[in-house]
Amino acid sequence: MKIKGTTALVAGATRGIGLAIARKLAADGVRLVLPWYDWPEDSKAVRDEFSQLDAGHIFIEADLRNNRAVENLFEGIRGATGVLHILINNIERGGMPIVHGSYSREINREQWRLEMDTTLLAKRLLFENALPLLKKADEATVINISSIAGLVGRSGPAGLLFSDGYAAANRGVSSLTETWARLGAPTIRVNEIMLGLIDTRHGRSTRGWDALTEQEKSDLLQHTLLERTGTPEEVAQTVMYLVKDADYMTGSVIRLDGGYVAGGEKIPLMPDGIL
């Protein structure tokens, strides 16, 4: 897919993974639509950074969990460009057990709904509103960003970082990926990147990581075959592959987890046998 001169909506671009993706796309000549809502200081810094590029990037305040707000967002996109080529569905919110504790705590009264609405509902609202604009493009692509929490849940070393609601919401993302790939075919490719421990998401640059003991951190890294956390830039590079080079891939999931899901089990030496 030739992406210079195309338009991409990048959700969650105010920090971390979303920001790394936005920078990569902008460097390749893509015009960006960057919705923002919370993290006001980060949002302002991003608006200041991309405004200086003089590329016509669009900044719209929108609560992506709110249907009317998302409709207004796409009304703005229609008025500005009339078409959308790339949707980076990178929005999530997950409470970490090591930080938040149980859902039964008073402070967590709304936590389950927040995880579901942000991680799952917002993705659906974005895709459904984007679909008419994506169909106007000769070629378009959607990338859902999810988590291995949908596979491992609150188990093993990562059980301290993945809450039940976040895990359940991410299990649902893969179902949507397949459904949307069918809806978008043949001109819209829909794929998913399932993340493991990334520095800014359940990794070294998070409050949850700082709350872990040294042994708990070691257990997580030892469970990961590559024995390290990933970086936002590595996620962005994978996004660029799916956008630019994976022309024959749709309805697929790439697990970018450093081997966490495959880790934890040791391969025994081959026995001599008894025959």
C-alpha cells in the first residue's frame, strides 16, 4: 500500500505506543487525524509537535467511548478530507491488580465498565463510524491493538498486571477483528497486533511495573522468551509492516509479546527411548 498523501486516524496518540505510531506515519507523508480527550499536558505537547510539521494534521477533542462524540469526530473528518485510508484502533484502559487491587474496592466501582468501554466499545464505535469513509478509498486498512491478556487472563506472573475486565475485553477484540475483516473485504484489510509487555503498557515505564518486587519483575522477564520488554517503536514498526507491506493479510493476529505466551514451559532433553 502506498501511503504518502493518505489520511490516518490514530487513536491514543497522546503518549506511548500511539505517539510512536503517529510519528512513523507522519514521517512517511501521512496526514493524521489525532483525537484527544484526557491527559491534557500530553495532548497539548502532541498538538504542538505535529502542528509544527505543516502537514495539515487534524486535532479533534472527543471522548471515544461516547457515540455522539465519535459521530462528531467523523463529521469533522468528512468535512476535512472526505475519505479515510488507515484506522489505528489503539485505545484501551486496564486496571492493574498490583495498582488497583480488587474490583470490590470502593475506588474501583466504575473500573470494570471503564475497561470494557475503553478497550472494546470505543474500538467498535471507531470502526463502525470509519467504515463508510474507508470504503471510499481504493485501498484501506484497519489495525486493532490488543493484549495477550485476552489469552492468559489473570494467571501466571502477568496476573499482577492484567485485570479480569481488561482480559475479557481483549478476548473480544479478536472476534471483532475477524468480523470486520469479512465486512471490509476486499478493499479494506483488518488485522490485529496482540501486545505483550511493552515499556509504556504493562512494562518498565508504568506505575504497575514500579510497584512490583524485583522477584516479580524477574519472573515476568524469565517467562518471556526474549527476556525483555518491548518498546513502542517496535510496535510502530510492526504497524508499518501491516499498513505498507502485508497486502495479502487480513483477519489475522500478530502476537508481539517477545514470546511470553510461549514461555514458562521448558523443553526436556530427548529421552533415549526403550526400544
